[in-house]
Amino acid sequence: MNKERNAGPLITAQTGWEEAFLIGTEQELLEFADKIVQAVKSAKKAQFFGEETKTAQFHQVTGQYSEVLFDWLVVTKNREQTIELSHKVQN
């Protein structure tokens, strides 16, 4: 098995509700951070759960064994909208 297949950092959350870990090599973590910055910069206006936001596709940014795999990056207008959308997604 090729260890480099779907290389990227891993997010694991098996230890509890309020605890998660982002684990990767220095290079993987720097590339992950750069992908976040690029996604924020390229986000386009879109409706997300009925709210005006900006979104960008955010696929294949974590390794294949990560417990968290992303679909979209969502840029909100303010902290209140972030919290509101978080509740909408969880429900």
C-alpha cells in the first residue's frame, strides 16, 4: 500500500465531545493551512442553510484515514451567523 495515497493531515475526535486532534507532518499541516487560505480567498457568494454566505469546495484536504472529511468551507458575515449556522447544520 502506498503511504502517500491521499496524503494529508488527519483529524481525530475519538477521545470526547470537546476534544479533537489535528495530526500531520510539518509539510502536511502547512499545506492544509494554505488550502484554507486559498479556499477563503476563492469563496463565492452562496446560500447556505438559507443564509447569505460565501462558500468554496473544500474536498480532499485531509488524509484518507481522517475521521473528518470536509465538503465545503463557509465564510460567514460575523460570529453570530457562525453560531446560527452551526446550530442549523447540527440539527
